[in-house]
Amino acid sequence: MSKRIEINDLNVYYSNFLAVEGVSLTIEPRTVTAFIGPSGCGKSTLLRTINRMHEVIPGARVEGEVLIDGQDLYGPGIDPVVVRRQVGMVFQRPNPFPTMSIRDNVIAGVKLNNRKMSKSDADNLVEQSLQGANLWNEVKDRLDKPGSGLSGGQQQRLCIARAIAVSPDVLLMDEPCSALDPISTLAIEDLIGELKNEFTIVIVTHNMQQASRVSDRTAFFNISGTGEPGKLIEFDDTTTIFENPHVQSTEDYISGRFG
Amino acid sequence: MTTMTMNRPVVASGYRPLTKRVQLTTLGLSVVVAFGIFFILDLGGATHNFNIIGAVVVAAVLDIILIYVLSRISEGRRKATDRLMTGLVTTAFLVTLLPLISLIFTTVVNGLPRFDIDFFGSSMRNVVGAGGGGLHALIGTLEITGAATLISVPVGLLSAIYLVEYGRGRLAQAITFFVDVMTGIPSIVAGLFAFALFAIFFGPGIRFGIGGAVALSVLMIPVVVRSTEEMLKLVPNELREAAFALGVPKWLTIVKVVLPTAIAGIVTGVMLSISRIIGETAPLLIIVGMSTSMNYDLFSDRMATLPVFVYTEYANQGMDTQAYLDRAWTSALVLILIVMALNLVARLISHFLSPKGLR
């Protein structure tokens, strides 16, 4: 189910603007990796290159390699649609489809792709995914109600259920808790701990306590100034990064002395 | 400073709010005074007869001034300004409503005498003077408008999808520019365009219903493109990204996520664009012409349409003038009723199709 991600010397551009420069890192299967760093340092941009969502923006392109189990995502003949079916994504703001019920939202990945599915299979998938996202008990009695009627935290867990329902190998999370209250945040952090057993998870977060709580390894990114490309400063075990960082700017950032 | 704020009373000492009774008294007083003035003017021979519109206007102005002064004295400047603006806004609203009510009232009163079974059961074939009906015109209007909609909706919808979802650079800019230009085309020019176009293929003097549909499409397409474009732009980009991230191809995302989310607004836009073109007269007069007989065939011969029927009945009044005028008014009434029905349907559709969470 889960796979290793290797990023080799990756440059990411928006038209002519170099947003991220020379990133190389390896993410092991069944781990949680946190990307931390100041705003605008390219964490989200880098995350979006892992499922080729980056190129949705006009003029965006990359140089370098992103390998998933040795296969280059940007190689010739690779369909971005196929990549995105293997690398799921959860966004900053919960975005359930407003036209669909909770049930339809969960199986949206199947239904939107016009794949046929028997009702019992669909029911199983809905229950399994909602169980996986710790939402089943809260919504099992109102599966036919619209997904936009849930609270923000529930909506975000619905989006996670939707992402894991297509059984991806990797789950990317772009600041999944930044729009949520502490209790919903806790629910999602617990969930990340459970999902780690099945998926390779990469999470972007501004909350350093969150990074230290949920992640096994942490990557710190930084920019030297506005208009400069973001760079990977340090990538190590989370405990090392937070307790004994090797680079001065990492220490400055996590101890709050930065900026 | 803090103590001063603390000690300041919540309500100023001289503050006495205007009660509903005071307001109604002021209104009554203004009306009595204004009507009194105009009554005396009438008695004195200054006006030919009692000027009711003048009296209402004077009463309104008087009421606004009185309320402002009273409020200024008892409630203070801020509240008085609020009352003045409320009065002006309400007056503006009533002024806007006035022509509409007058128009509907006149049309209903004049149109009702011939709003009968005969009108909806017969054409004008071999009718001189009284009798006859507008069924041929009603059918013609429905057919031509329906055909125009069939042409315009696919073209307009797909253009809007192109502009919002795919269009980049020069081509998209050019299309947007020409759509904007087309919105301003005078309808007679659209009629001449259709006439010139079909004259190339069928020779000069060609008249048929489908030509009218083409002319109306020229007017309708830009409206459909514009309204659909706005509705598609309202769909949050996050929904598109959510679908992409699930591995849904772009075209399926558009068909299954973007369009369903925007469908209520799109349908409303289409309905309103139909209302916009259903009353067009000039282009139909040129390319469709007029007929007194029933013609179901869009592809041959002249057809009658309601707006042109209104025009010809009014323009060529025969011996029994009243009969012709009655038919013109009834046709106008039918046209207004169709537009009203379309608007109602649009509201119902947008209510039932809009995303359930947002209703």
C-alpha cells in the first residue's frame, strides 16, 4: 500500500520564477514526514509536485526527478491523472463537494471516474473509509445529508475519508488543521497516527508542536529573502530537528528567534 | 477619560424616539395638507382637474421633510439623517415600481376582453374585423424562441466553459471582447444579418421561421455566454483541485463537479436570456415576416409571432378598430404572462437545483 518517495535535485518554477531550488530528500514508506518553515518558502509548492497538482497552475513546471518506488512521476508517458490516483491529497480548507451527500462525497473518487460499483461494495467502502477517518460514528445516521452541513473538523475528516477511499499509496496533507479548532485538530492528529500504519504521509504545517507530535521525520525549509527560491535546510529525525538541530537557522526557527 | 466614558449615559438626555403613531400622524398630515392644497387650486381654477400625481408627490416630499425636522429635534442628527435616507430610498423604490405596475395594470385591463377561448383557438385566417385569434402567433413565437434556445444554449454553454476552464491568452481575450461587443448589437442589425446570410443561399426575399431563430440566437448567445461564465467563475477553485487530487480527469471534473455546482445559476441565466429575446420584434419583422394563417413549419414560409402580431394589429387597424386593438393588447398580455411564467420556472429550478447545503 505505501511507497517510498525520492526527490532528486528538484527545481520548481512558476513561469520564470524559481520557487524551490535543489531539493533532494527521501521519504520512507509508512512514516509521517513534516515540512516546516516560514510562509513562502515553498513547502506547499513542493508538496504539490509530489502528485503533480503543481502543474494545474498555468505556467508552473518542474526540473529534476520525483520517484515513487523508483518510477519517475515526471517521466515521459506518465499521465498526471494516474499519478493523482496513487497520491492522494487533503487541502488546507475542507472542500467537500457541495452537490453531493456525505456518502457520495466519500465515494466521489469512484463515482466521478464513472467506475461501476455494486451497492454493497459501495456501502463497504463508505463505512471502511469513514471508519478510517474516525467519522463513521458521527455521520452513520445521516449519510444522505449534504457534506457541507458538517462542522469544519468533520468536513476535513470527510475529505480525508474521500482521499483514502481511492486507496492511494501516499497521502499528502497541506496544513490540514490550520482552519480547525484545537479539538478537531487533536482528532485529525490522532487520525494521522493511525493512518501511518497504511500510508506514507507527508504533512505541511505551520504548527511546530504539531510537527513534533505527529511526525517521524521533519524537513525544514527557508528562504534567504523575498524573490529568492526556497531551499531545504535540514532533513532529519523529528527528535533531532527539535532537540539537537545541526544548522543554526533551524534552531533559530524552532526556538522562535527567527524573523 | 475612562471614567468619562463609563459615566456617559447610554441614551442622551434629550432623546425621545419617534413612535409609530407620530410617524403615521405625520404621514396623514402631509397627505391631508397636500391634497388640500391641490383641491383649493382645482376649485380656484388654477388646474383643469384635480392633479392626483402632483398631490402624491407633494405629500411625499412634505412627509420626508416633516419627519426629518421632528427627528432632528427629538432624536438627534444621526437618527434624523437615517430617517431622511430611509425616506429617499423608499421613494426611489416606489418610483421604480410605478411604471411596472402601471404597465401591467393597463395591459391586463385592455387585454382581458379578448383573453378568451377564441383567441387561443383560432388564427387570423379569413378574419376581417372582430373575432379571430392569436394562436398562430403564439405557436410561431414558441417555435422560433425554442429553436433559438436550441441553437444558443449549446454554443453559449460550451463557449463559457472554454473561456473559464480552458481559455488562455489572445484567443480567450478576443472571444471575451467580441462577446461583449455582441451584447450591444441592436436587434435590427441581428435581423439584417440573418436576412443577408440566408439571402446568399436562398435568394433575396427569403422569409422563414428558422431565419428568425438564427437572428434571435445572435442576440441570445452573448447573454448565455456572459451569465454562464459568471456562474462558472463562482465555483470555488478548491472543488476543481479536490477532484483533480482524486485522479479525476479535467473533462469529468467539469461535467460532474463544476457544472452541477453551477447548474442552478446557469439555468436561471438561460431562462432570463429567453425572456430577453422572446419580445424581439424588429429582426422577426425582417426575416420571418408576418402571416395570418397557421404555419407550423419553421423551414418554409412566413410565420406569425406575438410581438409582430401586436405590431401589425396596431399598425393596420381595419374597419372595426376596437377589435384590432383588443387583439393587440391580448397578445401583449400573453407575452407578459409567458415571460412571468419563465421567470417563475427559473426561480423554481434554481431553488431545487442549488446545492442542498447552501439552500
